[in-house]
Amino acid sequence: METTTSFKRSLGLLDATMIVAGSMIGSGIFIVSADITRNVGGAGWLTLVWVLTGLLTLTAALSYGELSSMFPKAGGQYVYLKEAFGPLTGFLYGWSFFMVIQTGSIAAVGVAFSKFAAYLFPALSDKNMLLDLGFVHFSVAQLTSILLVVLLTYINSRGVKEGKVIQTVFTLVKLAALFGLIVCGLVKAMGNSHWSDNWQNAFHFQQLTAPGKVASYSGLAFAGAIAASMVGSLFSSDSWNNVTFIAGEIKRPERNIGLSLFYGTLIVTTIYLLANFMYLAVLPLQEIAFADNDRVGVAASQHIFGSSGTDIIAVMLMISTFGCNNGLILSGARVCYTMAKDGLFFKGIGRLNKNGVPGRALWLQGVWACILCTSGHYGELLEYVIFVVLLFYILTIIGIFRLRRTQPQLERPYKAFGYPVLPAIYIIAATCICVLLLIYRPMFTWPGLGLVLAGVPVYYLTWGKKARQVLVTA
């Protein structure tokens, strides 16, 4: 059945941009502003956290454009790290990517889809148990998320054309829906006092511990609170790099990947900022901070549309998470495929099926994501690796400096915008966030780091020797 030996370059600039934007927008923008507001206590600081997140994301995306133009092939960030620092670093990224980063995201987004679907179809609730043995729980929501993963994996195994149609259509719909929600919210807010009330003492930094109760920070704890707040916003803005994984299927990748990274991250950053302005216009600050189950989007939609607001936001979130998961599934399998081609993963995974896509890699990714759906611990795993995701971004951008020194002969049709200043600022800022998270969020950062380091013995006991032989031969 494996009759195709190379990828088909069938994705244009619009398709690539929709993969960037669609993979970024899931359910986070409707939820994480509540936790951020509790941590920082003011509208100004809430806005600043999202602005900083947007600037960091745009800077990283613009820097990745140089790497994508140098290595316009499948694998993306894995390839960049391997080329800059060697096969061990590339493997550690791929190990973390497969074990948790991508598959955990697929599982989490799948379960989010089922939870919001339960608003419209109560039978899909996670409270409706199919199996409950005390130590093992399996709900209808988990079954729904598994079926979603299986469906999207099957569609993408049929060819890249099918996956790109879903991605482009669903992303355009959810961008239009989000923009419509923002406009309706801002129109509805005209004449009320929430906006002006929320911006009084907007930069008074404090922690909101309960409705009407606050606590002050001492010393450098405020910096830790900023870093902790950015975990949610950074996760909501993550997966923008997924387009680099499918570089082998993009037309004129040396041009279109860099442009899609810029356009996609700019669109999403703008939408996120406008969404938070809408929240501040529609809701009192206390209601943002203490929305039921942190569902700020639901609370805002209820204020805008009344009793039908919950159903409207549920439909929007189902569209959003469906498209987001399609982008994650479509792009993620290409990393495993490229690792296998390099001798760093199971050999059989490094093959394309008759439709010109890595079918085996897609199904392996899908099976592991389904297992994470059943575990019930995917959310915890994701919290553990947010620190690690940021660490790999730092290493990748350091790789730009290293590759300019070690491989100056390589063609660079596109060079990192603002080099060396902007990439250096990103490295410094992201490193500061990582250090603060190590200090103030040790329960999440150290386990994530341990998960990555667990890949070191796996590397040396499995594919490391073969990879080093391949490198020496090359």
C-alpha cells in the first residue's frame, strides 16, 4: 500500500496560515483570563500579560521563518534542533513531543470538545459514566473525544487535501465567529460602566483570593505571579509552530512558511487582545476572575445574548476545538515520520501511504492520544510540559545564532526579523519566565523537566547508536 515515496506540495499560503491560526485557537481564550485576573488583580495587568504573550509569540514566529527557509522539509522544530545541536537534542524534543506535548494537546482538546458538546447534548456529559470501577473511570465524554480523534485521524490518513479543507473551512468559520462575538459584545457594552470601573486602579497589582477579597504580593513574588499567569496565555497561544512540521507539503516553503507564521500569529494575537477588551467591557472584573469553572467566554456570551448565550458559545467552542484538533493531528504525525527517517523512531513509521501522507505515524499518534484520553491525566501532563515547551523554543532560537556560525554556507532566503536584537530579547525574556516558573511553580516545572530527561536513557538504549552512525556517515 505504501506506493508514494515523497510528499505532495499541495498547501498554499492561505492553507498554511489557517493551520497556524487554527492550531493556536482552541478553548483557552474562553477560559484562561479568569486565572490571569485572579493572579494580577487588574485590567491593566490582564491586558499586559496578553500583550507580552503576543509579542513573545510574534518574535518567535518571525525568528522561525529563517529556520524554515533553511530546512523546508517535514519535521520542523525537531529538524532545527537536530541540525543545530545534534541528534540527542532533536530526539529529546521528539520524545517529549510524542509522549505529551502534541498527543496530550490532542487529548485535552478532544475532551474539551466533548465537554462543550454536552451543553447541547447532556448525554455526552463527563458525569455520565460508562465504566466506574473506583480506580478506573470512563465517561461518555472520554468516548466522544476518542471518536473525534479517530475520525480526524482517518480523514487525514486519506490525504492532505481532506485535512486542509477541514482546517481552512473550520478556521475561517471560527475566526468569523470570534470576531462576531467581539463586535456584539462591544456593541452591547455601550453605555454600561463596566469598562470604566474595570480600568480604575487598573495597574494596582494584587491577588484576588475570593470574591471581594484580595491579598498583596511581597518582594519578587509579583514577578512569579506574572510568570504563572503567562502559563495560561502562552498555552493558549501555542502550537503556532505546527506549520513547520508539514513544510514538505507546502508550496514555496522558503517563502510561505515564514509569511504564514507572521500572518497567523498576528491574526490570533489581535483576536485575543480584542476578546479580552470585550470581556472587560461586558463583565465586572470580579465576574471575570470568578466565572463559573473559569468559563469567561460563557459568562460574557450570557450577558450579550441572554439565556441562549450558553448554546451559542458551546457551538463556537465545538467548531473551535474541532478545527484545532484537526490541525494538531494533521501536523503532529510528520515529526514522528521524520524521526523514523532519521533512524530515531520505529522504522515502519517513516513511510508514506498511497495517499502521500504518513499513515502509520498518524495512527500511532492517534492511538497514544486516545490512551491519554482514557487516563484522565492529560491535563496534568500538559501543565508539566508548558515549561518544557518554552525551553525548547529558547533552544531553537539559540539555534539560529549557532547555525549562522556553524553552517554559514546554507541559503537563507528569509532571515530572522530584527536579528540579533529581537531573537536575543526573546531568549532573555523566555529564560526569565522559565527561571521564575522553576522557583514559583516547582510542582509543574520539575516533573516536566524530569519527563524530558527521561528521554536520555531511552535515546542511548534504543536509536541513539544508529543515529550517530548515520550522522558520521553523512
